[in-house]
Amino acid sequence: MQVALVTVGDELLAGDTVNTNASWLADRLAERGVSVRRVLVVPDERDEIVERVRAYSEAYDAVLVTGGLGGTPDDVTMAAVADAFDRDLAVDELALADVEETLEAIAGDYPDLEVDARAEATIPAESRPLINRAGLAPGCVIENVYVLPGIPDEMKTMFEDVEDEFEGDAVSQFLYTEKPEANLVDALTDAGAQFDVTVGCYPDRDAGHNRLKVTGDDPEQVDAATAWLAAEVDADAEPSEDD
């Protein structure tokens, strides 16, 4: 399974907010054997979101979009995703009931809160609502696109409700070696040529080692490539205790 991540927000592009949503989702998806092929940050611009969602929906098995939900003027994600599939926006009754229940539950803590519940519960017509158990604005699933909140706690909670829908065959193994990266080039190239795997090298100068990642869809190929590479570059499955 191959997916793309689209994170929406001017604040991400300006550096005001760190894009932890993308790294968290990529890690969770990798744990499930899913291959993340694209990670893109786009501004709060409706046309830009439409273009990218359309393109990625056609190119990948699934697209996860985070951010831009709610009632402020820069929250344009739902409208853009609806446009990407030529859908109207509509109030979802299940989402509306949940929004109203949440507003009632927090009314005592926020007596001056003014929220248009119907606006909050508006999602692309005929999409599947995703209830926001950690917040207010719902997400949705439309075709192969999953729309999630940008607030990290809300995004994580909502993703956990649908993560069983993401399964892939990719497996990875890691090796650690103190050999300089330049001395690894030939071995890494040969490993990729001999086995049906991809090999990445990630230097960690603070730890004093290079971390090698062997990834493929065939566990036997990954095992064989990892064993060959470990012998070739004197690498171990765990970092040295001296690192």
C-alpha cells in the first residue's frame, strides 16, 4: 500500500509550527507496512489543496490530509477536498449530533463560546464522517482521501480510529556501523543490485555511527540482504554500547 501525506497550513510553511503530524503519521504507517511515497506541505489556499488532493488520489492508494478544519477563515480544507471530487458540502447528521453533544458537555467551562454547530458538522456530501473524540470538528473519508484535524492530539486520536484500514507489505531491518559513510557506497550499491530491497544510510555524528535501513516487500529478501550487508560492512543489529 502506497500513500501520500498532505499537511495543510500557512503556519507550517512559515516555521511557526513544527510539522510533527507528518513524522508521526509516517512512523505509524511504516509500522503497518505502508509505504509513504510523498509528504507535502501546502498553504491554506483552496485551489492548491484541490490540485494536490486530486493528483495524489489518482496516484496513490490513499491520501491523508491534516489541518485546516474548523470555523476560522483559513480553514478551507473541507471545501477544497469537496471541490477535488466535485462534491457539494453538506451537514452530516451523525457529525452534527456529536458536535452538539460536545458543545453541551463543555458549555459550563466555556459559557461565552459561540460555535455554529451546523457549520462545524459540514463535510463533503456522501463522505464518511470521522467523529472527533478529542475535539470538535469532524474529519471525513471521501473516496481514498482521509481528512484529519491539524491539532496533533485530535489527529492522532482520529487516525487510531481508522488505522486498521491501512495495511502494507513493506518490512524493514536496521544495522549500525562505525565505518565512514564514504566507505559504504559500494556495499550499499551492491546490496540494492543483488537483492529486491532498497537501502538507506543515515549518519548520526553525535552517536558516532551510521544507521542502515534495509526495506522490501519480501521478508526473505530483506533478511538475506541484511545478513549480507552486516558481514560486508561489519555492521550490527544494535548500536555499539560505546556510542
